[in-house]
Amino acid sequence: MLAAGLSVLFMGLGQLYNKQYLKGLTFLLLELYLLIFWTVPFQWAMWGLTTLGETVQTRQGFEIIQGDHSIFLMIEGILFLISFLLFLWFYYLNIRDAYKVAAKAEKGIKPNNAKQMLKNIWDNGFPYILLTPSILFTAFLTILPLLFGVLIAFTNYSAPNHLPPKALVDWVGFDTFVQLFKMKTWSATFYGVFSWTVIWAVLATITTYFLGLVFAVLISQKGIKLKKFWRSIFILPWAIPQFVSILIFRNIFNGEFGPINKYLMDWGITDQAIHWLSDPILAKLTLVIVNMWFGFPFWMVLMSGVMTSVDKEIYEAAEVDGASSVQKFWKITMPLIMFSTAPLAIMSFANNFNNFNIIYLMTQGGPVNTDYSYAGSTDILISWIYKLTLDNSQFAVASVVSILIFIIIAIFSIYNFRKTRAFKEEDMMS
């Protein structure tokens, strides 16, 4: 306990007490270096993170006097905070090491000397040495953006009055969350866009799932010839780059010169152009139809694979018992397909919830909805975030919406994953 206590007081003291001089000196010099050279920058970074700056940019004649940049201060503060947390973790390892070596010494086990220590690190710590760069990259390239995005939600970082370097950003707590739900300009947009996002995600998942199932069942029928050919044809929509296909569909459904309207009028089905993408209801319907084109091949191939892996003896036994084709499908085929594909269907829902490409490339969120702020009739939450940030500099509101998306998707996915039989009965297919 004494060695651990010494390491708590200062890194390396416990190791020196355990007569591991090289290790102890290394730890001791490391802490001295950090205290001497990084204490002041750390204090500055924490000041910047807590205040987000105090000096506003000013102008004297034609000269601009730069002030504090709140966003740079926040990023610098997060960097130092992550580094400090890594240092605390390393400090904990130093204390644990001193404790374990002292405990072994009490049992009569001699502590490793420098050479034995290096050999032990190489033999037992090699995987951790390889993982260390990944941990560092994860800490600074993944956790940093996540923390930054979350913290922005608790500021007033938005145009026109709180955009650095011209103005400072302030911490506002949960004010932006409250505004999103209570201010009519924001709440009307949020509830409208959120409702359509849920409807879109459900429709996009269900339509592609069951269309893929229909095609998979049709192709697997005994009387169907050239099955490989049909599968190859139907997989083509998935093989073509999606953004190219979306732009083509955008022209096909164009209300003024699109070929669909032309053929409908030539055949006498309608006497005027149908506004596929400029009418709110038709635009939403068009998005669902176009998404079916992109989504069903994946499910068709997946379900075809599941159906071909089903033991034929099960169907033969069902036929002996007098089961009809419909009964065999609903009692044998469908449960096995659901068992294998339910987790992927949940992931597909989460993916469609954030399906930015088709919404933005097809309609750009339009047509215009005068009841919404910075959003159109077909915008989903993720495309609304895009417009809030890149087009209108409403970063705080966008960050709040991002957090809500994360919470919704996480709760939905965890709950449904835990409910699926594939996770409850992992050994069923083994």
C-alpha cells in the first residue's frame, strides 16, 4: 500500500520504492515534464473552454483588432481535456503497477529489473503497443468531433449575432433545446420534419423489404427458368452508382420536361403535367417509389440466399403432412427469413432515418413549405441539419437535432435488437 500511496503523490515514487529505478525515473521525469511545460497551456485551454473567450473583435479605422475565437478555444480545450483524461488513465496504471509489484514483493517474488521489464513488455504487451496508435487516433479523430458536436448544442453558436471571429459564442445551457420545442418557429419545423422522417424511414424500410421478398419468392419458384439471369438483371440497380441513378430519376419525374409526363399525356391518361416533385404529397410518394428501386435488390439477394439454405427435408416433411404452398411459406420460409434478416431490417431503418442522398439529390428537400424554418416539405432531419449548418449557419440548433437523432436511433436499435429472435436464440442456426 505504501508503494501505491507514493505513486499517488507523484508518478514513479512507488516504482523507486520497489527498486525499479528505470521505470520509476521514467514516470517521474514524465510528470515533471508535463508539470513544467504543459501546466500553463492546460490552464489557458481550460479557461478558453469554460469562457469561450472574453475579447470581442473590434475595428479601429480600417484596422481590425482580432479578439478571441470561441470555436478555436473550444476545440483547443477539448484537445487538452482528452489529453488530460489519457494522462489520468496513465496515472492510474502507474499506481496499479506500483501496487501489484509491491504485493508480489511481499510474497517473496523479486521485482523485474530493467531488462526483464522490457522483455515482459515485449512478450505480454505487444498487442497493446499495436493498439496504442488506434486508441490515440480514436481519441482525437472520433471522440473530439463527437464532443465538439455535443458541446455546440449548449451554446448560441449561430448567425447572425454569434459567429466568430466577429462575435463571441456563449454557453447557454439547455436554452437551445427549449427553443427547439417551445419556440413556434423552430418547434413547428421540428415536429413536421420529425414526423415525415419517421414515416419515411418506416415506408422506405417496409417497401424495399417486402418487394425484395416478393421477387425472391417469385424467382425461387420451381417453374421459373434462367434464375441466375433474373437475379443478375434485378441486382443491376444496386450495382449502378446511386447518385447517378437519382439524378436520372430526377429528370424522369421532372414536371415540365420529364418523359413520364410526356408519355402520360401522349397516351391520353392525363391532359396536364403532373407535378411529381413540386407537390408535397406527390414528392413524398415519388421518393418512396424511387427508393424501392434502389433498395429491393439487396433484400432480394439476401432472402434468396436464406431460402436456398433451408433444408429441403423440412418442406418434404410438410408436404407429407399435407401442408399447402401458402402454409409452407408462412410456417417455414417466412419465420426463417425473419430470423435471419430482422437485425438487418433494423439497421436498414436506422440507415433510412439518415438517408441524406436520395432526399437531397432528388428534391433538395423541396417543395417549399412556408410553415417551416430552413426546411422544405420532403426534408428529413439529416437534410434539415445540412441546410441549418452549411446554408444558414444555425449550428446550435443543428447540433441539438443531431443529438436527438442519436438518442432516437440508439433507443430504437437497442430495444429492437434485444427483441429479435436472432439475438435471443443465437444457437438456433448452429
